[in-house]
Amino acid sequence: MKKNHVFVLLVAIMLLYAVHACAITERDFHFEFGMLDPNKDVEILNWRYGDSKLPYTHASKVYLGTGHIPQADNTGGPFPPGDVLYVKWRVLSTGKVHEDTADLHNSLPWNMNGKIIHFAVKGPQLYVYLIQGIDSKEQLHAPGAPDCPTKLYKDFKCSRIYPDHWQNF
């Protein structure tokens, strides 16, 4: 084999490894808030999940420009899990503005397939939950275990991953 052919073959192999490594970092999961379980007595002012530029992983510039952020959003599919979640909100009863950045780096499992990241705001506190998925009956929590605090998924296995860790398995 000529030197040029060997070089081209090595470059092709390296490109395949790079594409494979990128595919491994993507997981098929969902991120959401406010869906059928709205944040009560708060107005979401801004939010960003991870550092992705994908739609529905952050409040769009159009909404930020008008000052009217949708109070519910969701996205799903194969994309890299975010390491942080930033949320800014106003408590309507007091008018006080809060913001928080949840570090999710060590809280998310490697296998995110079929899982849901859901955030909720209650007064001055941000809560982030990892729902084990809704694709099968095995995802329901054990009889007698406490319900998942988010009403939409109350019967499913879930963990609170922020501000502290809690499970209902």
C-alpha cells in the first residue's frame, strides 16, 4: 500500500472514531417544565438547560425581548445531557426575583435513554427531578413508596436531583 493510501485510511478511521464518540455523548431523553403541572405563584423570567443551542433548551431571544416567557416548554430526542440548569423567576405574591443554577453534572446517569428531566419552582426554591421514564409499567414506583412530587408523574419512579438527592424507588 502506498503511503498516501495508508494516510487516507488512518484519517478515515480517526473520523469514524470521532463520529462514534459524538454519537455516544447524545442520549434520547426529554427535558421539560410546566407541562400539565404548572409552577404556581411564580413567573419564569429566563431559563437555560445546558449550553446547547438547540431549540427548547433555553428561552428564545424573541421571548426574552418581549419579556413574556412561555411558562411551559419541553423538548426530547437525542442530544447531549446538560451539566447545568439556570432558572430565573419572580414570586408573584411578593414580587421578589430569584435565580438559581443547578449543577447536574454528577446527578445524571450515563444512560439517559427514556428518562425525563423536569424542573419545578416553589416560592424561592428550584427543584429538579429525574423521572425514570413512562415507556413501561416497570417505571412505576414500588407499592407504598411515596409519590413523585410532580403531579404529572406521581406514580413513576423519580429522584429529586436538586437541591438535594431524594428517591421514591
